Amino acid sequence: MKLSNRGLIPVIFGLLAMQSPRSEAVTPGSVPFMPNNHGKSITTPTAWGASNNVVFVGAGGTSPSPYYHSSDGAAVVGFGVGDPVKNLALTCTLISIDLTQWQEYSSAFHLYRDLGDGGAVGAGVENVMLTSGGDSGKSLYVVYSRGVQNEKYFNKNTNATKLHYSVGAGTGRFGEKSPEDIASGKGKNGTYVFGNISYEIADSFNLITDWNGLNLNAGVSKSFSIGTIPFSLSFGVADLTKNSGDGSRFVFAGGYGFKL
């Protein structure tokens, strides 16, 4: 039986949300405080993205898939162009949603602007299928993200704020429940509004919770460098409520990037 990718899509776009401004470029103690470099979401978009000729690759998965007893995974490769501080930046992503036969591909596009006050605003489209297959339609969204500007949340060691949040609204996966959810009596629609909050713990990683329009999720994310190459890892538990799915599940994602 072929797995559904409805439970996989949020995990992959949580991986894309790992992209954020580099706080090292900020003068220590300057205002606004930049977001830190760790991931800030498990299954929802953030306004920040890749830019300035950054290329990234990664993979993610879920175990088990909702309403299935098997695990599933996907891989991504993408790049960012433009300068979000001077004008706009665009993040473009190619996603393989079939790691068994590598025959199903989709794409995503995210346009965003840095507002210069620790915040950013973005809009995008996810899961634009490039091949046949896939059981999830495309989703459109808008999102606002901000690193909280308060001295008590400022990390002097990294020149960045510890506390971040995003709020947005979207179509598709942000409010449309699966046929399995509907058949299980969980209703047809979610909130179509999503959000996330992340806080840095022990100067080492972000503790994250997010609501993706259908369910509550929680996890951790850490970014680190090996040599000059930055890596990001995120782990979490999805579907913490009975609002969708058939139980909680483990989700994970990892990736690295480099500048051309």
C-alpha cells in the first residue's frame, strides 16, 4: 500500500523554516536583535528564508505516517536569491516525496522581506506537483515572524534574541483535513491559522511548539557548523491532540547549506 504524504509535507516545510538570518553579522548589543540560528518551527512556515545565493539540501521523515504503520521520508534541495534587507528574497525548493522509486517531485516558493526591526514578512506556495502522484494539493500562505526585542531575551554570546514567534494563515494543509480524519469523525476543517514559538535553552538549542492549523506539535532544533558548513537538526513529536491523525508520531529533519 502506498503511503500518504499528507503527514510528510508539514515535516519537510518545517525543515525549510530552519533558514534564518545569521546573527554573527550583527554588531554586539545592537538593536534590533537578530533571530538566532537554530530552527524555529516543526511543521509550519516562518517568514525568514534562504537568500543571497545560499544553496541548501536536507531530508526529513515521520514515523509512523498518520493512519499507517510505516515510516515515510522526503528529501529537498533548494536555493535563495535576492537580498531581503534591500528589497526581496526568493527561496526556491525541489522536493522528492518518494524516496523508494524517486518518481514523485514537487516544488515550493517563498518570497520574503526583512522589516529591519527583528521581524520579517513572507508569502509562499507549497507542494506544487511537478510529476503525477502525491495526495496533497498545493497550499498558499502568508506569515509574519519576529525575534522578540527585549534585553532579557538577548544572548550576549551569540548577539541574538532567544525568543521568536510566527503567526500566519493559509489554505490547503493549514485547514483541510484528510479523508481519514473525516471518516474518523474529526471534522472537515481546521483553523487555517498557524503559528509557532521558539525559545533558546542553555545557549545550545531552541525549544519549539507550533500549531499548523490542524494539530499541536513540539520539538527541539539545533544548528552547528563543521568547519565552515552550517548544519541544522530538528526532532519533534507531531499530532499531540486528537484534532487530527490517529496518534502522536515522531518527526525529524536535517540539512546543511553553503553560499555560492
